[in-house]
Amino acid sequence: MIRLYLDEDSMSHSLVSALRGQGVEVLTAFEAGLIQASDEEQIAFATSKGAAIYSFNVSDFYRIHAERLRGGKSHTGIILCQQQQYSIGEQLRRLMKLLGALTELEMVDRVEFLSAWD
């Protein structure tokens, strides 16, 4: 199953607990000691851990995705969601649907929008 890294914007304690309760391996920016780290540092860390990053920072991470691909740098996946678009339960439901449908290998260099996983 795809491992997740939640940046500081998306790392709700309730969501982390719910994901872990479903057997998802989750690491947060807080646990990694990366609060206030740059977005580039966040994605580099997630990639080093083989985890897809989950963030509400849609525009910046989509830009970073494009820049990394142009520069020949890979990443282990980006999952984006508009902040406050979904409840914790809805985020969990959609994330579990995504995690059940895609493999770690399929997430490499890929961006998924949580809104597409209804």
C-alpha cells in the first residue's frame, strides 16, 4: 500500500489516527521535525521515505511536480486537496479509495487530486 507523508497543512490528528486505524503507514511533518520546512524540502523528504505527500498546498506542489519532471527529478507521488473542501471522514474515504486503486509504483511522478476520487 502507498505510504503517506502529511505536510503541516494537512496533518490533522483525527485524519492521521483514522488512516493509521485503516492500516495506512503515515508520517507527518511534525513527526519528521519538518514544521516550517520549504515545500521542496517536504517533497524531498517524502520521496526519500518512499511516501506520497498529501497537501492542501495545491498550486505550489503542482508547480514543484512540473519543475521536478522538467529537471529529471523523480518523486513518489503527490495527492492534493483544496483546504477545507472535505470533512475528515470524507478525506479518509477518498484517500482510502485512492490507496486501494493505485500502487506505489503507479504513484511515482504522479499528481492525484482528491476531488477525482468520489
